[in-house]
Amino acid sequence: MTAMDARHTGNASFPAPAVMVVMGVSGSGKSTIGALLARRLHWEFEDADWLHPASNVDKMHNGIPLTDEDRRPWLEAVATWIDNTRRAGEHAAVACSALKRRYRDILIGDRTDVRLVYLRGDETLIARRIATRHEHFMPRSLLHSQFEALEEPGPDEAPITVSIEPRPREVVAQILSALAMAEHARTP
């Protein structure tokens, strides 16, 4: 996929999003892209990693992949954060791996004002990026398990899919363009 492959595969009748879930495997740039996107839109930003229970962080630090049972309370905490943001009438982007469809069903479900942004990249590129990261609790050794768990979002999830190959600002511009929100975003 090239830098120009950003696309919106969803229904044009979606309302403007209140929250965007920026998903992908570890090292795909979720936090960087989510924070830049939020800044461009003058929205709040949250990194779902910070909502993990301490037991999950300990497992990941020790190179132990999380189970669905481990992830459930974390996903519910992220969904609660999303609902609280929506209830408060605020707008936000949240970076969250959301690797499986059932996880995204918890996060998005029937919330038509929550949109999914999928950051797509290949394992070799992402492994190189992870090798340069410091002070992150997700070790490179768990990357392959993330790709094994990944269920790419289907058209029925109306994802905005973008390649992670371009620079972060270009990725954000592609997301905004796909959302047809570029005219509403101010230049930093």
C-alpha cells in the first residue's frame, strides 16, 4: 500500500465523529498519530495504554502476551472513557491497539459517532520502529503475536485505513481528508 492509499470505506451518512479510535499493532504510530490528529482538530487525546491494569503492564514487561481475559477490563475502561467523553459533549482521539473485531465491538459497538482509524504497516517496518523506541512496556519480542492476533477491520466497520509509511503529518492529513474534515482543522 502506498501513501496515497488512505481511504474511507464507510457510509457517508455517519455523523461527524465525537471520538476517533486510532488502532494498529504496537509500533504502528497510534500514539503519535492520535496526538497529532487531536492537536490538529483541537480535541483531547488519550492513550489507552495508560488505562491498562498494572497486572497487564507487568505481563507485557515480562514478554508475556495478554489473553482476552486480561484485556477485558482494559477494554471496558477504554469504552467507559469513550462514553464519558461523548456524554460530556467533548471530542477526542484515543490510541488503542483494538486488534480483534470483538475488541472493537466493545469500544465502538453501535456508537455511530465513534470512528475507527486503522494504521496499516508491515511487520518488518514496524519491527525497525520498535527497535528504536525506549521506555515502552511493549517489547519487540511480542510484535509477532500482535500480527497473529490482528483482525484487520472489514468494510462493515467503516474504517479509515492509512499506510504508516509516510511521515506522521502526512498520515494525519490523509485521515483528515478521508473524514472530509480538513477544512475544519486549523494548521498548527
